[in-house]
Amino acid sequence: MARLIDLVIDTLLKARSELMHLQQQMQQILGVIDRATDLDDAGLMAIAQCAQANVAQEAANVGKSLAALGKLIGLINLFMGMVGGPEIPGPSNLTGRPLDDVVPPLDAIVDALKTARDAVPVP
């Protein structure tokens, strides 16, 4: 059980890191979009919009991996209920949220998993 929790924590931390990177990329792209607007440069705007769509797709892919983790968290909650441990919130409420709004709930899930990890009786 503890290894499963550790695996989920590690995967969430990797997803968090990727989302932070995507957030930085999106900020840069928004700057390019502003610049393209100022210059009235249709070519630059097309490139920036393509990059923006790529970042959005990458974020959606991370969201899909988080949804799969939700099933594992459900399994962890089942076991935690058996040992009287805390319930872990799932990542299902993160779908469709802006990148800026996803990281704090992920951090809360990781913290809850660490608390649960400490509550798991080790043979």
C-alpha cells in the first residue's frame, strides 16, 4: 500500500512539474501574441496561436493522466477506509481549469497522500 501511495505521489509531482513548465510556456506565448497584435503581423500571430494550441493539447494530455490517477486514488481511499486513514481528494475537479488554478489543488492532494502514507501501518 505504501508503495502505491509513493508511486501516486511521484506521478503527481511529475505532472505538477510539467504543468508549471506549460504555464511558463503559455505566458511566453501570450507575450508573443501581444507582440503580434502590436505589430499587426498575421504570420507571427498564426505561429503563436499554433504554439498556444500545442500547449493546450499538452495540458489536456496531462489532465488525462491525472484522471487515470483518480482511479488509483479511489483504490487508496478504499484501503485507507479499512485502516481508518484519511480520505484523499481526487483530481477529478481539475478538468477544464486554467493552468494557474491546477497547481494548488495538486499540492493539496500530494500533502493528503503524504499524510495517508504516514498513517499506513508498516509490517
